[in-house]
Amino acid sequence: MTKALIRLLLGSLALASLGAHATLGENVSRLPYSRSAAGSSISVTPHALYSRHEYHTQTGTRVREFADAQGRVFAITWEGQAPLPLYRVLGNYAHELTQPPLRHHPDHHRFDLQSTDLVLHSRVYLREFRGVAYLPGQWPQALPMNILSQP
């Protein structure tokens, strides 16, 4: 199978899941998804340099959106039994999925992308989908990377 076909299949799998989600780089107040679309309430946790918006999609996937002080989403994490539609989550950065250096691993359970504009790590193991996508150029200065893994 060619690399382009593998990318297309991965993208199609990601699009198969419907539900609420943010789009990287957009303002959190402009997100077109309502709480009713998410199927649950949205929990907002303010911090000094960012705010974390957390909810569960209709398929049960937990999504965390990280927005800077101006309200722009600079990172998204997810975990659950259904994938997020990556092309919609990545928004204007979705074209990165078709560009090198998307790295496929021999076990076919994960893929990574790292460019100057976007970093994406996606894993699936025993129907547990996990991932993180963030924009390095929009990451708030002095903010540690470990915020993405904090409970």
C-alpha cells in the first residue's frame, strides 16, 4: 500500500466519527458546537496563561481544548473508544496530514506528524483512541508542555 493511500485511509477512519470538537487555531468563543451537540456539559478550568475546556462527545470520547488568553485554541487532546474526525479538528492545518513527514510505525497503531506549524501524535490500542495536536507557533511562552498530560 502506498503512503498516500495509508494517509487517505487514516483520514477516512478519523472522519467516520461524528461529534463535537474544536478546531485548532480558532477562537474558542466562535466554536460552532453547542453543549447539546457535545452531549454533555462543558467544564472550563481557567489558569493564568490558558483555559482548559473539557467535554465528552456523543461517542464518549473525552476532549480537552486548550485556549490561550485571547481565546484561541492552541492544543487539543482526546481519549476514548472512538476517534475524532481529524480533518475537522485540524481545520486549516488538515493539509499537513498529506504532507511528509507523517511517520507511520510498523505496528500500524500510531502515527506522528511534526512540522513547524503542527505537531500531532495519535495512538490506538485495543479500541482506545488517544491523541494530542498542538500548534507550536501559538503555544504560550513560559507554559510547560506537561499541561497536556495533567488530569
